[in-house]
Amino acid sequence: MKSLPERIMGYAEARPEGTPIQADDLLHFGDRASVSRALSRLAHCERLMRVYRGIYMRPIETPFGLRGPRRELALAALCGLWDETIVPNGGDAANWLGLTTQNTVRSVYLTSGPDRILHFGAHRVELLHAPGWQLAAPNRNAGAVIRAVAWLGPREVEKSLDAVLPKLSAEDLSELLAARTVMPSWMAEPLGRCLPHG
């Protein structure tokens, strides 16, 4: 009969990359204390990664050694687990949209949940609570514009809108206009002037 850690690893290896693994998922293998101890041992010997308190993920084997799960997969899975929105921070959005050449040194994401620090091996990801308007249109170009402009601030709003709006599709513009109702006035008003048909 396989040991408890071996059964847990069999369970983990059968799941897609980035799947969160918690003691609650494994109680069919044993009591909570035994499962928690086994998870801790597996993390200690690097067969699992302890991403956050009580949450583990399977590292991925590559020809160059182990790596953490792809961040976008892991964060999408955590969004579902916690029922939260998690999106790239405004600096990353501004860089992606070509509004800045700065690259953020830290891996920071905005979340509707509490502040948290996640660990993917040696790589650290910070989740920072943000107001709802900064989380609008997650995983959409319109949302990236909102977060980028929020990061650049009121002094840069008109210049950044002038630079980015011509690159957006009609659908993106429609989503951006729909989000005006939740934006602060310093962002919503210039947007209304740039797109008066909204």
C-alpha cells in the first residue's frame, strides 16, 4: 500500500499545473493532522511548493530543474479558490500598453481580497488590496487602461488616454465607457471628453 505522501503526490500529479492543493481536498486519505504533516514534509523536501498558508502547488519538472507553476495559471486558480479578482498592477499595465518603459522589480498584483504574499519557490508575488474601480474589466484591455492610468495619476491622464485610445477596438472602448460609472472623476471626466459619444 502506498504511503500517505505518495498518495498525496499521486493526487497532485493528476491535477493540472497551478492547481491549489489543501488539506481539505485530501481528507479521504487520512485525518487532518496526518494530511497536514504529510503536506508539510512534501514541501520541506520540495516535492510540493507551499504557496500560501495551507495552500500548496506542484512544482513543474523541466530539463533545467524544478520551477513553479506558470503564474497566470496559479493566480487564475487562486481567483477561483478565494472567489476574488486578481489583476496585474498598474505599472505592469502601463508597460504593456507602451505608456512607460519602466519595468517593475517586484511582482505585484491587485486583488479584491486582503493583502497577501505568495511564494513560488524563490519567487515572491505580492497581492495588494485595491478599490473596486481599479479591478474593473479584469483580463480585458479596458481594465489594463484603467489600471495604467490610475498608476500614472491625474497629471498624466489626458496624455495617456490620447496615446492609448486610438489603439483600442470598438469593444474595448465600449467596455471602458461602461466602466466610467465606477471611476473617480479625475479619470472619468477626461475620458468623457476624449470619447464624447459615450
